[in-house]
Amino acid sequence: MRVRPITPELLVEELAGRLAGERGDGWLRVAVDGPPAAEPGRLADALVDPLRVRGRPAVRIDAADFLRPASLRYEQGRTNPDAYYLGWLDEAGLRREVLDPAGPDGSGRILPSLWNAETDRATRADYLVLPPHGVLLVSGPLLLGGALPFDLAVHLVLSPGALARRTPAAQRWTLPAFARYADEVGPASFADVVVRLDDPRHPALVEPETVG
């Protein structure tokens, strides 16, 4: 593997070009996976306009809008890293309302949000229809290695030290969950695009070595 430094602006352009170049008759379901400290939502947002310019309209989904109710998330306490790792995200809801409808045999009719974690109530959002040849960008932590059907995965990785430094004190209880994710799932070993973000001003692409 080789690590190629890249500017944040060029990273967005290269990613947008890669996604726009993915062929297929239907929609493209993309995970932008990373801990909150890596700000996966910011990268997903930055891809929307460049994709549109390239003829691939994009729809942004935040996994934070598909969390389970507080009674289930906090069943083992509010700061339990194992519960955060295994049970905060409503994977069934995200798959049912977003990923399956955007799949090869789907209707394209998706729900942009399901649950408001702050009010602990359903968002009651209206359904929308994905545009033809659209790109669905789903951002959030701990998205890979489970039952979620993505067509392409972008994984943002931080070293343990950088992750600890950039995670606010109130959220550092989640760090064991990300260590477990790296150990048990190893998303950096299979994601289609891996970006090192120890310093957000100086990202780097992790790429396989070319032969010959």
C-alpha cells in the first residue's frame, strides 16, 4: 500500500470523479464512513455539487437521523461503548427506508430521516424519489462490515492518537467502540476508498501499490 498526500479540494474532486464514473443503470449507494472526529458528513456534503456538475445528482442521508429510540440506545447506560457499537444505529430502518429502495430492484422512494434523537420522536419526514442515475451518500460512523448494502464504501481513518485528540471529552467514552470496529471489522482493509485524516488540512489517500 502507498499513502498519497492530497489537498482537501483535490480529494473532493477525485472522489466526485470516481463516483460519477461508476456505471450502472440504477442508483449508486455510497457509504462515507468515519468517526464523528473525521466529520464524514462534511465530506459527503462537499461531494454533492461536484457530482451534480458531473451529471450525477446526489442525495445526502445522515445516519444520525436513523438512530434507535433512547429507550433502546440507553438500555445499558448512556455511555456504554458496546451498546454504541452494536445497537445505536437502526440498521433495519436505514436498510428498509433508504438502502433497499435505492437498490437494483428498488422503487427509488426513500425516507430522508426517520428519528430525531434530540426530541426522541419520529421526524415524520416526507418521502422523496431519487433522481435517475443519482448517487445516494450515507454518512456516519460504524457503517461497514454489517448488513447494510452499499455499492461503494469510503472509509475515513484516524490513528488512535489523532482520534483521541480530536474527539471531544464528552464523547471519549466512544473510543473503545472505534477500536473494536478497527479490530473486528477492519474497514480500512476492504473499503473502496480509504482516506487518512489525522490532520484534516492534509488528508492522504491509501492506495494499493501498482505492479510493473
